[in-house]
Amino acid sequence: MKIAIIDDLLECRNEIHVCLRRFFSEHYDDGSPCVTEFSSGEDFLSSFQKAAYDLIFIDQYMQGRSGIDTARQIRQRDNFVTLVFITTSRDHAIESYQVRAGGYVLKPFSYADFEQAMLQLGIARLRNARFICVQDEKILLREIFWCDMDGHYVQIHTHRRGILRFRVSFGAVADKLFDYPQFLTCYKGCIVNLDHVERIDDLDFLLTNGERVLFSKRDRKKIESDYHTYLFQKAREEELL
């Protein structure tokens, strides 16, 4: 998960960052989120692009551009990213509704306050909406069964749109997918989405759509270990939620 923190006070950014690490370590097993910090709304907006983040924390009261004004600028570029205000007051509740803020964390806050705000966001829903962008084509992660190479083309096998073909390097697509723990290398030039694996059958992954994806015999032990580790982590996460 990619998260931005916008706050003009270093100690406040650090406090949110610490809470995020603790929250994800206690509730999820797929590693810490990728967090980027910004000291002002201007600094953030100068590099912000649509779909760059899953979640953005914004301090309401900052020097220069205010939090609510920063949020308005974000909404002009991205209608879907989740916004959470960090503030000392609820006085801007109506304005936050206008930018469709997902929640508030009131200063000063305890970890319990932060945890409750995060749980109310519905992180599982945020994860379900994740996607990658390949040559301006948006593809939901949950739609991807597996991907491989066909000559100079990368093929992404999807649930609803069939096989999507792109003339890009496999490495470029792999770099996007490997940000997420459900994607595993079967062999050079082939990646499977473990969320769509029904079971391992000899040297094949049997997928939920009935397809079979071969994996490397040489790496069998590691692949089987990674697969079962992922299943354990996913089951534990579901219990925690």
C-alpha cells in the first residue's frame, strides 16, 4: 500500500509513520506500507499524479496551503484516493465532506484512536481496488490470473477482459506486480497471482478458472514454501479483520 503524509511538523509526520508501522505489523503480514512524507501541500502537489497513492494523510492546519485546499487540488486530479485529515478541530467537517474525506484523526491522538480510524476506513476495500497501469491501461490486481511473455509482448491473463497484450518489457510489468505479495514468479517470464491459485498439482498451479500454470522444477521447493507462507499470512490477516 502506498501512503503519503502531508504535515509541516516533522514530529507529527514521525508520529503518524510510527502508528502506521505498528498498525500494519499488528493487522497485516505482507510487510510495511510504502510511506512518503511531505512538509507542505505545495511540496506534495508539485509531484502528485493520479493513482500514485492509496491513502493520503493531510494536516488541516499548515503554513502556506491549508489542508482543505490541498485536498481540493488532490480531488481535481484523483477522484478515488482515500483522504484522512489530521486536525485539532472538526470545524471543517462540512468542507471535508465536500472533498469526500474518509476520516479524521484528532490531535492529540493515541495509537488506539489511530487504529480505530484506520479500521473504519476499510483497508480491505482499499486493497481490493488496487490496480496497475500499463501503457495507460488500468488493470485491477484482482482481475489478473497470471502474466507471461509471447515474443516481444507481455500477456496479462485477466478474469473479465481475456488476454491483454502490451509491447513493453516484462521487467517493467514485473516491477509493478512485485509491489504486492500475492504475485509470485513461476519461472523467468511468468508470474502468477496466488489469490487465484486453487492448489498446487505436481509442477502446476491449478487456477480458479481451471487453467494450469507451470512452475520451475528447479525452484519447486522455494515456490511451494512461498505459496504456503502466503496462504498462512492471508488466513491470519482474515482472522485479524
